[in-house]
Amino acid sequence: MRSLLSYVETAAQIAREAGALLSEYAARGTGYELKGDYDLVTVADRASEALVVERLSKSFPAHDIMAEEGGGHDTGADFMWYVDPLDGTTNFAHGFPVFNVTLALEQAGELIAGVVYDPTRDEMFSAEKGSGAWLNGQKIKVSAASSIADSLVATGFPSRRRHQNVNVHFYYQLAMLSHGVRRAGSAALDLAYVASGRLDAFWEFGLKPWDQAAGMLLVKEAGGLTSDMRGSELRVTSPHLLADNTVLHPEILRLFSGIFKNEVPFPMIQISAPE
């Protein structure tokens, strides 16, 4: 039976290889097409996924794979890999250098290994169950921020019907109360940044298993806390996510509860242009 370390090492090696491939595509530029009505996909997504799925299948032939572009397989095995071959496709397609490769391994419903690799900064975030979280071989931990007022947080907006997304209400409240809200367009990196203390909290609606699985484990192993936005146990299939440094969790959940109940108003703001 393989050790958890060998799972992480193999995943990191594959992620680096896929990241190098993405960097090649980024250097020469690539177009995009629409996947459905709103979501972007590029030839780089598909090439990276083909590489990752081929490498995982060769290394772990008995494992199942769930990949964003549909290149995996599900036979009901105890082990499942969640793969996002290019997290941050919209950024990538526009030349905005915030994207990554993310892989996570689940055994019998429990996350046991995960990596998030940012090729633009050559940063490899990794975690294994019970052994901590790491950035390029150095152990990482969540921040020590003690209140929303002292925090820097992040979120994302699903591409479909952005203008109707309820997240704007949550965004407004956190933006007014915290040092700021960042929206960089890569959930896996946002979660990795919570794990490493660069961000104090992250929340988002509508993530897929491959978006959040590795980041969930990173945050947990770095001493943070995850749940859904109502405080219930977080699963890779949950409809929304909150991850933070543990200390902020009760305060943020209280705020979110008020927003869900329409007890926290979303004001209509009068904008005055200068004379």
C-alpha cells in the first residue's frame, strides 16, 4: 500500500509537468471557446487534462478520476482523484497571470492528499492528511487575524448570471467591514492563500469538487477551518464554502446568517459625481 507521501509527491510531479505545459501555451497565446453559454475553455485546458489523466492512470490504475473537462472515469473505486487541469481559465485566456493546476485524492470519502501548483510563481502548495500543509517544502499555517475588521478576505463569482448572483450582498458587507475583498479568479489559489496566511478568509458559491478539494485539505492541515456558509459540514459537493483561520469563523458565520435571513440590509447608495 502506498504512503500518503508518495501520493503527494506523485501529484506534485504531475502538477509541475502540467504547469510547464500551461506556461508554454501562455507564452504563445491561445484562443478560447465557450463551454455552454458562459464558461470559457481553451486548448490548454484539454491538453493539460489529457496529460494529468494519463499520468494518474499510469501511476494509479485502480483509482478513479473526476476531471473538469470530462476526461476521467468513475468505476466506484475507494480512491478518487479530483483534477482541475487549469483553474482560472478566464484569467489564462485573457493573459492575466493567475491560474494553476490542482489535484486532490479522496479515499472512501475523506480527502487525504492535495496539491495546488502555480506555474507563474513556481509555487507548489501541498498537503497530506495529518501531516500539515507546505509551500515549496516550507510548512505553512493560517493567519492570526482576530476579527473581520483586521482581515483581508477573498471571494469569487460564478460566471453564469453574474449580475443576479446573491454573492454581491455578501461581498458588500465584507468589503465594508474588512481591510478589503480580493477577487482574483482562482478558487484553488484563494484557498491556498488562506492556508498560507496571505488571506484570512475565503468564501464562494457554486464551486465544483475539483475547484475546492485540494484547497479544503490545505486549509485544514494549515490549522484553518472550513464549513459551508451556514456552518454545516463541508463536502466537496457542498453548494457553498467558507474557509478561514478558525478564529474568524464564528464572526463570519454570524454575519452570513444575518444576510441569509435578510436581516442585514443591502443599501441603495446614492452616487454623486464631482462637479
